Amino acid sequence: IGTSGIRGSCIDDAENELVSHHITFTGSHPSQDIHEQDPAAWLQQLEHLLYEISRLLHQLDSSCRISAISIDGTSGTLIACKKDGTPLSPALMYNDQQSRKQAAIINRHAPARSAVHGAASSLAKALLLLEKYPDTEVFCFQADWLAASFTGLYGISDENNCLKLGYDSITQQWPDWLHDKQGIFIPEQLLPQVVAPGSAIAKVTPVLIKKYQLAPDCIVVAGTTDSNAAVLATGANQPGDAVTSLGSTLVIKVFSD
């Protein structure tokens, strides 16, 4: 799922694409620094997409069923939620710049090499959302919020999405400076449990397995950010390999030793 649309691709065990489908969102009109979307609209589009993918798959082979689902989303797009996933806020998109005051606080307290700097960082958005929605119980990214709609398990995310919220992928933990009451303070219980991309999270609920005619043991697998997914899709994996992906923005990623 991206800024302007959602795309689904169904592959077999040999990585051959069987069917695919794309849905374009109705136009949103951001103003100045404000770039927000309604998460409920994502759910509607995801439902339409999965119905269409399942229909196309059934046409191809009536015995074929989806056995695993993974969702990739825009990096840094954040929602303030209740523990059951109910959104308290609109989704602040990856390019939302409302959190300039919070970014200044982060610049004073966060390590220089952290990915949390800038008004568009997830951490800056989290601090702003906490001010506006003090009843927040968990922060969810676009990809993991949608993935959790299949399992009911909110508050689980992947390493790549969590980088801009402050997650340290070297030590594989949330750093202590995130909980400094004299500087940046994010209560630990609001932060997602972090897993590696590709990790099995949980089975899809029986109701949704029946609704979408999925395999009885269909699972949800942790995804990643949209541009990282694009790199993985190319097969690039050697130092010196580089990939550009063009969507609403241009992203360049290069493999390094």
C-alpha cells in the first residue's frame, strides 16, 4: 500500500506471480505541511483488493488458496490507536511535516546517527500525536495496522518500519533515551513489539478465512517498508547493487558492505 494506491500480487512457492491487481485511491488534497489519510479508507480498499485477488486466483485454479499474507507500507506513516486497533487519529503520512516543534526537541536529545531526525520522522509524529491524543495506547504503522486487521493482534511491527520511531536495529531493542522524562519521553507500552521482516506473526482469524476463502491455516507474515519491498522484488543482493523506485517520491537504495 502506498500514497495513491494499493497493489496485490499472489505468488507460488517458486516465486512465480499467479495473479495481481491494483486499485487507485480517490485523490487526496494535502495542504502545506499537512499530509493525512483516513485509515478506514485503507481497510475498504484492502478488502476490495483481496476479494479481487481471490476471485482471479479461483478462476486460475479453483483449488488454489492463499496461505500467507504480508503487507508493505509507506515508511513513517503513523496512527495513534487504542489497544484493539481503533484509530484515535488520522494517519500522519510519511511526508507529513506538522511536527516541527517536536523535531527540534528530538534534535537536542537523540543521537546524531539515529533515523529519528526531521519533522517527517515517526518519532516526531508520535510526540505530536501524544500531545493531541493523550489516551493513545499503541502506535501503529500503516503496514502493521492493516496486517493486524487479519489477526486482531495490534502493536506488532517490523524492524524497518520502526527505524524512524527510534528502534535500534544493531542492538535490536528500543533505546533508553526514548524514555528520558527530561528529554524525549515515549512510554514503553506505546511502542510496538518488533520482529524481523518475514517473521510469521499469527493465523488469520477464522471469520476472515471464511470470508476471503483463504487456506485454513493462512498466516500473516511481517512485511517491511514500501521501498525496501521494491528492492527485495528486484533480486538485488550484492554490494554495489542499487535500486531506484519511483512513486510519489523517488527512493534510491544501494547495497554496501
